[in-house]
Amino acid sequence: MSEAPGKAPAVEENQGSEWLRLDPRTVLVRVVLFGGVLVGAALPVTFALAGPRPLWEAVAWVASGVALALLADVVAETVRLRRTRYRVGTERVELHTGLLVVQRRSLARERIRSADLTANPLQRVLGLVKVRIGTGEHTGGSESTLELDLVTRPEGERLRRELLARAAVTPEDPDDDSALAILDPRWIRYAPVSFLAPALGGAAAGAVMQVSEWFGAQGEVIDWIGDRFQDVSIPWMIVVLVLLATVVGAVGALGLWVEMWWNYRLEREPGGTLRVSRGLFTARSVSIEERRLRGIELVEPLGVRAFGAARVDAVATGLVKDEADKHADLKSLLPAAERPVADRVAAQVLREPEPPTGAPLAAHPLAARSRRVRWALASVLLPAAVLALLGLLLTPALLYVAAGCAVVLGPVAVLFALDAYRSLGHGVSGAYLVTRSGTVRRATVALQRSGVIGWTVKQSYFQRRAGVLTLTATTAAGAGAYDILDAGQSQGLAFAAGAVPDLLTPFLEPVPTRDTRDMREARSTEG
């Protein structure tokens, strides 16, 4: 039996609360989903068994196995439903579940930082939602979360409002319950230029080959592709296939964007809570308390940035992902949208008159540019040199490959290096420390200066020779650390000392000026 710490006092604190159960339709939802998995797995198994025996016999065996598995799942889910109960008291939230391994867990209500709702298409049809209650602690497991799977949507909304209810520490603004941003269908044009499009295209090509292998037809698929391109040279065939995969990926990116961001709405609720609701088939509702918001991150992937757009993410404590939601982007406040829209939303989220992400930033020394150009050239020329060496030892064809890589990829690498240098910058905008870096994924982070709990100064041997260093601002929110890359030594240290006073200053020694040195020499002469 597993039991959360502090269970005994929780019973006393919640003694007057009523125990509640999950919705009975939970059994139906889970059995249907499990049945879909079984049917998907049964198809390749059926064709595999049909080889040495008649098809009807293979179908009979597989159908019997599926029926037995479904029956066992119905029994198991019914028992789980009857053994699961929860209650919300004045001090704690408790969840009891399990048959062979009984789990009795509870969370203190004062520690609860999130109550998020999700529902897949089947759950939405039945009016059910999954409620995920979390404390926002980076425990790396389920000890900081409770999941109610499933309850009715009205019950889920009631739990969310009740658990996130906080006494307002400041007078509420008249616009606290208004929408900060709603879906603009024109934003969909940024989906095909994201890095997701080529990834989906590659995944589609891999899926075709994998499915054809299941049915023993991979050779036929390859032959069919070869017949279509029998009069085309191999390089052109590769180009056409890459373009086809890119088109398929772009279509997939459009569909995924619609599923993820349809019905999008960002609003500020009374009591100081930001709520993001979105999703076409799978509805999601994520709540972020403003008191645990430490800043925002403006993300500009290369393709999206080329079209003048950016995405807004939250830098907040408690947005922890685990295996259950590793594919959910809990920190996204705004999808890729026009840069002025992103800046406006960032300013409204932070309650600032002007967006800190739009503040002018200090440039970094030329040594930072030289370092990036050298690394870019090395990343191209070293592999080309290896290919050239192998060409001398094995086949002259590799010499042409090496020359092509150096001629084509060299200038591209230098352009990326120069863009990476132009993207570097840091500064202070009111109560926020701002840092920017990256080229393939440029990110501008506005971090509350009061949220910085430490500085880390790193300087490699090559950085020391170049007179630059990397400063890392440590915080309890977001990624936990944000870098200011390749800043000048005096420039970076002075910035860190000024941005967060009294944190780094005790560890710095003042650089003696000319007048100071003259006074020291005079005193030593008099002595």
C-alpha cells in the first residue's frame, strides 16, 4: 500500500468532507480506447498468422484473443472505478484508488498550483474531462500530482475554480476577466514554415515503409517507386522525393495546428490566474497563477522569424512535464503570430505598459562573432577534410562529395554564424532582465530581476583568450537557467552586478583606474 506523507492529519482535516466517485462512463471510455489499441495490433498479427494457416482460422484466433482481452479490461476497469474515490476538504485534496496495491494520496490545498482539464474526442462527446491537480514541484514523479480520470465537465470546472481560488492580494483590474488574445485563423499560415513540417514528412515516409513491411510488401513499394522514376537520375529522384515529403509534412503541420490551437483563448480570470484553452478534438485547459509567473520567452524559429512572427511562452514555476503529458506544451501562451501581436500579449501578460522583449539590447564584442564564424567553418571543413582523406584512400568520388560540401555548406554556415552573432544581446527593461540568443531557434527571455537567485560565470580556455565569458542567470522558474553568451568580461560582470544588485557585487574586485594607480605609487614612494 502506497500512502502520501501526512495522510493521518489529512483525515482529521477533511473529516467533514464528502467522498466522491468518478463518473461511471469512465469504464466505457477506457474499454473503447483499449479496444482501438487491440484492433490496431490485431491487423498485423492476423496477417502474420495467416501465412502457415487459412485466413479464417487466423481471424478466429485473433478475434478470440481480442474478446478475452476486452472482457478482462471491462472487469479490471469496473473494479478500479469502484475502488477509486476522492474528496476536497478545506485543507487537503485526497485520492484513494487501487486493488492489489492501494494508494492513498493527498495534497495540501495551499500547495496546489494547477488544475488542468483535458478531454479527447470520445470524452468530449460524453461530456467528461480528466482533471490534473498539481503542486508545481519538480519531484520528477506522480507525488506532486493527482489525476481524476474521469469526471463530468461541470464537476471539472467546479474543481478548477475551487482549487485555484485565491484571495486577491491587489485590487482587481477591470479587465482581469477579459480575453488577452483569441484565435486569429490567419495565424495558420505560419504552421508550414515551422520545423514540424519536415519532421512530419519524414515520419510519413517512415510510416509507409514500416506498414508495408508489416504486410510483407516493402519490396513492392520500393519497386513501384523505382518504376515511377526509371527515366530520372538518382539526384533528381531524391530531390522530388524530398519535395513530396515536404508537401506531405506541410499538410500534416496544418492539420496538427488546427487540432492544437482551434478555439484558442488566453484570458485573465479574477484572482490573478491566466487560463489558456484550446484544441479541436482534444480540448485542453491550462491555468497559470500570475504569482508564479517569472517572465516570458519570445520564441522565433528560423522559418517563423523569416515571416515576422513569434511565439510567446511562459516562464513560470510549476510547469512540470512527466511521461503522462510529455507531448503537451503547457507553457505556450500564444501560437506563432505577428511580432507586434506577440509583443502586445507579452506586455499584457506581464502587466507592463511596454513589452520588455522590445527593449534595445547591448551588442556583444566582435570576438563573439569571430568565435561563431570559426565554429561554423570548422563544422563544415572538418567533415569535408575527412571525406577528402577517405577519397584519397578509397575512391575519387568522395573527393567530389567533399568539395561539394565545402563549396555549398561553407557559405551557408557562415551566414548562420553571422545571424547568430546579430541575435546576441542583453539588457534591462524596468523590472526585467532581457537576454537574446540563437539563430535556428532565436529566443528572447524577459526574466524578473527579483526572480534571479544566482549567477554562474563560465569561461573556457578559448573564451579567456577572446576576452569573453558566459553568464547564466539561475531561477526557480522555466528552464531554471538562462544564458548570456559570449559577453565581454567587464561588460558582462558589470551588467550582472547592476541587473541584480548585491548578488554578484561582493565577489567582484574593482578595476584600478589610472588615478588610483598614481595614488598608490605616491603612497609607496612616501613610505
